[in-house]
Amino acid sequence: MSHFEAIKISDDIYWVGAIDWELRNFHGYQTSRGSTYNAFLIVDERPTLIDAVKAPFLDEMLARVASVIDPSKIDVVVSNHAEMDHSGGLPRLLERVAPSTVLASPNGVKALQAHFHWDKAIQAVKDGSTLSLGKNTLRFVETKMIHWPDSMFSYVEEQGVLFSNDAFGMHLASTERFVDELDQAVTDVEAAKYYANIILPLSPIVGKLLERLPKLGFDLKLIAPDHGPLWRQDLQRIIGAYARWAEQRPTRKAVLVYDTMWHSTESMAHVIAEGIAKGGARPVLMPLSGSHRSDIATEILDAGALLVGSPTINNQLYPTVADAISYLKGLNRKNLVGAAFGSYGWNAKAVPLLDAALTDMGVQLLGEGLRVNYVPDAEALAACRALGERVAARLQENQA
Ligand code: FEO
């Protein structure tokens, strides 16, 4: 007897995904609360599976399907996205179940073939095309680059259920299947962390998708992403959050990301923070000795300034700073002002490297970075405080 069961989420529709309680690293993103790989079963004349799960979780998914129907009855498989967290289980699934039809977007067909090198026929569905399953009709909407070029949404016309794949999700393992069953403080943070670490670089595309959404004529009752709990109440909460995050409007929050060798760069950070607060903005310090890059990304999601501090080591950035800079550059947060700072011994290399890196990231620098030889004296600390006050003044101007 299996201990895994499906959960009904709408008429004829069941959640049959898997819970990954152990996941703590999703391609560099620290998933402190695990995740789920959501898959959905539509029980109709043509029983249909929407998405699969990561390869090691296939048996859990099949056991959940089997609690509703014999898995071999699945006739249609829709792959909304080829990334392995949703497609990894597909090869074994297709052998076991042998559905008559496997569907993906045109890019999805190519991506699945490039992953699995199948001779299996996968049919491409065009943007806006529909498929009748019996009582229910699926409509497919291409959502290229949310998250990959192959990504698409599938929508059940009769029930207002949107299978949104990576969009509107969060990495959060739970036995509860709906956001409204969980602590809102937790789901708000995890949805923001997910956006900051996965969706943020795609913000211009999110903006266009949100403009397109009302024109699609959806009567949305349920948003069912492929990670974390589903949205069935106050859908505007997550749609509005996506609109706000995609806009990347600066706030009066300044994030200071730094590491330190002998506490000098750290002392600079503390006094810059005092200046920021004195100037009426809010400093958030993220020392890299204990802050994960994905939590830094979350803090930056709604910031207005980014300041990065590094000592010089072997003529380079401190390694943790290089890691953070590389990661944040990829996330491409717009509309930030900022500055570099750091201590050096005999070769002040880190701060110019940071000035260049921040400029390359599109951060508008408030001047050349602040360098201190060995240990900051009173004059150097006064310069740090003044830098903080300048940052705050600029953030105030941006708000005006
Ligand atoms: Fe959840 Fe882009 O995969």
C-alpha cells in the first residue's frame, strides 16, 4: 500500500506532485525550506498529466496518480517546461505509461529532445491553441523565458485553473497545498525570494506577460505553479507582487554586502550604515561571513542602493565578494545607486575592481569607491559616514 495520495484541487483536477523536504540548494539558491515539484492530473475522457517531477521523485508521483486512476490510463502528457526539475521523471514515465500524446511548446520539443535524445514523437502546441480532453479544454500560452525559452502555461478553460509552471511559485516544502493554509509571513518571504533568485532577470518579460494576461480572457480561479503551494484566494496578492517586483522601483533601503579580513572593511560598513540611517534611509547589512547569496538577492529585490565592500587579497576581490558579485550581476537588478568600499595593505585593487563590476552591473555609482589603508582612522571613518549620508540623500531624491 502506498502512503502517497493525490490531493483534489478542483473538479476533475488533482495535485500529484512530490515534496522535496531535503532540498537545500537549487542551482546556487539556498532553499532553506525545501521545495515541491508539482504535477497535476486531469481526470477526463483523456486523462492528462501536466508536468512531471525531478527524476528521483517519479515513484512518489506515480503513487499519487495511482490513488486516483491507474497510471497506465494517462493518455496525454503536457510538458510546460523542459528543466529537469519538471522533466527529469519523463523518460521513465513515458516508458511506464506510454501516453498517446506528449505535448510541449515548439521550443519545448527541441529542449526535451536535446535533454533526452529520444526517438519519441513530441507534438508542438502553438501559442493560443487548445485541446479538448472531454469535459475540459486546455489552452496553451507560450511564456518564453519565464523561465526558459521553452516555457509555457496551460489553462483549463472550464475551471479557471492556470498551470503556471515556474511563474508565481516558491521553494517551500509543505503538506499544505494552498497558500492560504500557510503562514502568510512565510509565503510572502518565500515568494519574494523565489522571484529575486529565479525570475528577477526576466522582469521585462514578466511586465509584458502581466500586460498580456487580462487580454487572454482568463477567468482565474486558481493559479497552480510547479513549486510550492497554490493560489486560490486573493490572486491579486501574487499578481500584484509580480507587477511591483518587475517594476524594480527603488526604495529607501540600502543593502551593504561585504566581507572582511581583519575587521577594517567591516568597520567601514558599520559607519557607512550609521550615515545611511542618519540620512533617513534604511541600511541592511549582509556580511558574507554569514549571509547566503540568495538571501542577499532577496534583500536587493526591493532596495534602492547596493554598496559592496571588499578587502584586497592577492590583488583581487575577497573570494566571497567575487561570488556574490558574479551571482548578483546575473540577476540584473535595475535602478540601483551604489558605491564600493574596502581596506587594503599595499595595493588597492579590490575597490577599483568593485567600481568596475558595479558599473558593469548598471549600478549608478555615487563616486569612486572609498579605500582605506590597513585600518580606518577617525578621518577615514568620517568619510564613511559622509558616504552613507550621500547614499541616503540620493535615495531621498529618488523618492521625491
Ligand atoms: Fe522549476 Fe525552470 O524549473
